[in-house]
Amino acid sequence: MANQPLRGFARLAAAWRNSKAGFRDIWRGEEAFRIELILWIVSVPVALLIAKGIFQAALLIAAGLLLLIVEVLNSAIEAVVDRIGPERHDLSRMAKDLGSLAVVGASLLLGILWLAALWQWFSP
């Protein structure tokens, strides 16, 4: 990062291009991300419909976005570990397992928030 010739808008434009490439890569290579993104897109209007206020809707939408972010980071960890080499190593296994655990944690958070919102929606 010390040798970055781009500054200002050019740096932001380069970061945007890199992010688009990353999105293309994860869309093509990770079925879990595709499923989660489609579910998140569908869940946004549902969250706006069932929420008992704008804060609750924002929380449901943000928790889904958090899951997507964690899935991207997990995929990045897997890519780096796979780049290092195909041989089995306990640290490689641990890195991948911890990334997977982070996805499970974000999924549980999302599930808890949706269950609470649905409980409130269906309660008299």
C-alpha cells in the first residue's frame, strides 16, 4: 500500500473497478453468495412491510447485508488459503473453518432478528 501512485478520484475509480471484478468473481464462483444475495433482495421489501418501524426494517436489511459481507470475506480467506497450496495443513483448515464459522454466526444473527420481527408481526 505504500507505493500507490493513484490519488483522489482516480484511486476511487480504480477501487470501484476492483470491487466490480470481485463481485463478478464471487457471483461466478460461489453459489452460497448467489443464493444469499437473491434472498436478501427479496427480503428487503418484506422487511419494509413487516417492520414495526424504520429502525427495525433497517436492522433486518443491515443484518442481511452483514451476512453478504461475511460471505465475501470467507470466500477471500478460502481463495488465499487455496493460493498458498493444495496440500493439507492444520492452519489452512483452521482458517477455512473459522471463516465458515463467521458465516454461521452472521446467519444466526440474521435468523434471530427475523424471528423476532416475525414474532412481533404475528403477535396481537
